[in-house]
Amino acid sequence: MKNLLALMAVCLAALMSGLEISSVPVILPVLEKQMQANFRELQWIMNAYTLSCTAVLMATGTLADKYGRKRIFIISIVGFGLTSILCGLSRTPEWLIVGRFLQGLSGGAMLTSLIAILSVQFPAGKARSRAFSAWGITFGFGLGFGPVIGGVLEAWFSWQWVFLIHGVIALLTLALTLKNVVESRENTTKPLDVAGLMTLSVGVVGATWLITQGGNIGWTSHEAQLILLGTFISLALFVIIELRHPHPMFDFSVFRIRPFSGALMGSMGMNFSFWPLMIYLPVYYQIGKGYSIMETGMALLAYTLPTLLMPPVGEKLVLRYGAARIIPLGLFAIGLGFVLMRLGVIYQVSLLPGAVLSGMALGLINTPVTNTTTGSVGANRVGMASGIDISSRLITLAINIALMGSLLVAGIAESLQSHIDSVSERYALAEQIAGGTRATLSSDMIIQALNNGFSGVLAYGAVGVGCLSLASYLLFNVKTNVKRKRAASCAD
């Protein structure tokens, strides 16, 4: 009974993690109106969570091993609940961004520690398999139904409850955790790679800031050039530090393991295309299609629900055909789904076929990607491999949220070129439309501009994930084929 209640605590934490990723995008147009948030602020409302979550992931594992996994889990639950309340009580975009940043720190710590708790509380056998399956299903439920739940909370109550609901769930999670989760820690722990953590965080934040703000301040301005230089130096230092550190956060030697690198292309591919697009789809549905927030949530369900339903099928396909075939094929199918959605935008027909195909493809490869990255390394490096996998997903997501936003604004501005002469006015209006404002233009003009913007975004996603599909296939298969040919020639 104690283990069952502990599993319930972990599943509730997983539910909060999944909901926080997919329920917020559906309320972004509402935040734009009620908070008067501009487009860049809306991007940072999403990216503040992603970036801070990434920054804390690798550190939390070491801290949990040293000070106790249950202790860190409890701290992260309390932190997540309080910061969610802070987000819900925010009255300005700036405060919401701060709240989201703090929420991401707690969310990253909670996600890392709950996986460690599962490993300790359910060490082996069928119980372990069931526990991890329950965690995965609950997390997937949060991701899949997040848009609908977010839409319902906003429609029935207010947008604040998309955040405040986590305070209630966190309280229940805490009560279950205190009495039922077993405390555990390692007798010997590796030192925390503080220098690597800091340089990577600075580099990723710098790159994201440049993408979102570079056009606004001018790419040739001293400020932009200084940040570009600082970003380059930070990332270069990160590589040097990791190569020399005795216990690096990123052990670059694992990239020589071809199945690991091939699967990592899958991690990046999903977050190069599928998840960042979900941030902007609510704008297309609400402004371009005229959907209500509830209708938008239901439309997004076609995009996210297949990710919950397809993982068992993906596992069976991998067992039969191997990850080396299924992961590249799944990435290719995501790209094909983006092509179909782009055709839907161009010809003003339903996005449903492309959305369902992309969701099914992601659901097929999501679990195999994680299993392959962790299964292709030794037992002593599983934690680090998992950390690289999750960090790669979040870093790629943060950068592509910014890139897709920039492409969307550029595409909208291009469509307005014949109507507005001033470049600054054109881009200012494009940002308003991309943020969910109907502006002062005619509906036909806004729809045409949105279609042009989303056409470019979908083309970028399709090409990007297609390239990563090819890279994944080559990493998985080329060297193997060369070895087979050599073996055959030797036999002759």
C-alpha cells in the first residue's frame, strides 16, 4: 500500500510536469489581451520555464544523490506549488516571466528527482515495469490533454487557474510523499560540475536572447555583438571545461557511440519541430480560424492525443525492426505531417491529417529514443545519458521557440509589405498579429498574413526534422553497413 501511495505521488508530480508544458500555449492569446503582453514577452513566458528547467536538470541529480532524493523531491514540490501560485497572481508580463523562471527551476528538480525515486522505490521486476509505465502514461496524459484542460480552466474560471491548479495538486502530492516515499542517498557522490552548468546556461540563454531580440535592437549594434561574443565564449568554455573535468556534466565520449548519437537526433528532431509549433498553433486557430479557446483546445487535442496513444505501438515496432529504422522513419513522418499541414495552410483546408500524422509519429519514437540513449551506454553512465537526452530536448525546444517566432513574424511582415511602407511599423504590426491581436487590418488581410507566416514556419520545421531524420539514419546505419561490406570482402 505504501508503494502504491508513493507511486500516486510520483504520478501527480508527472501530471503537473506534463500539464505545465502543454496547457500554457492555449492561453497565450488571452495573456496578450489581458496583460498587454507583446510577442517577445509571450515567447519569454514559454522560454523562461524551459531554460531554467534545463539549467537545473543536471545539478539536481547530484544534489539528490548527496542530500537525499526524497528531500529534494519535497523541496521541488513545495517550490513548484508556490511558484505556480506566483504565476497565477502575476499582473504584469514581467512578473509572470519571473514566476515561470522560478517554476522551471522547481519543475526541472521535480522531474529529475521523481525518476530517481521510482528507481529506488521499485528496484526490479514487474513492479518496476508497472511503476514506470504508470509514470509515463500520466505524464503523457498531462501532455496530451493539457490544451483541453487549459482551455476548460480559462473558459470556466480564468487563465490564472491554469497555474493555480498546480498549487492544489502540489498540496496533495506533498501529503502523499511525506508518509510514503522512501528516503535514499548515495554514500559517495560525484562533485557538481558548477562551471559546466554555468557556461552552458549562459550560452543557451544568450543564443535565445539574440534570436528573440536581435532584430529589435539591430544585429550590428554593439549590444548584440557583445552578447554574440559572450555566447560564443561561454559555449567554447563549456566544451573545454567538459573535456577536462574529471566528472563532466556532458561526457563527450558518449557521442562516439553511434546508437546514442542517432537516438539523440530523435530527441532534437521532436523539439526542432513538433513541440515548438504547439506554442504558435493556438494563435493560428484563434485568429486565423476564429476558434474559441475551447475549440482551440479540442483542435490541439488532435495534435497531442496521438502522442499518448502510440508509444505501445512504437515499442513493438522497435522490438521487431530495431531503433535504427524506426527512429529515422518516425522523424521523417513528423516532417511529412508538417508538409501536409503546410498544404492545409496554403489551400485553406483542415490541418487535421498533418497534425494527426505528426502526433502519431512522435508517439512512435518518443519512448524508443529515451530507451536507446540510456540503453546504449554503460550502467555507470545511464544518469548522464538521460540528462543529455532531456537537456538536448529542452535546449532545442527553447531555441526553436525563438526561431519559429522570428520566422512567423517575418512571414507576416512580408505579407504586409504592399500595405505598409515603414519597416518598423510593419514588424510592430506583425508582432501584434503573431501574439494574437487582430489589429486594425481587415480579417482577410490578417488571415492572409498569418497563412504566409505559418507557411514559412511549417516549411522550416519540415526541412529541419527531415535533415535530422537523415542524420539519425546515417549515424545508426552507415558504419554498420561499412563493416558488413568489409566482412563480406574478407570472406571472399
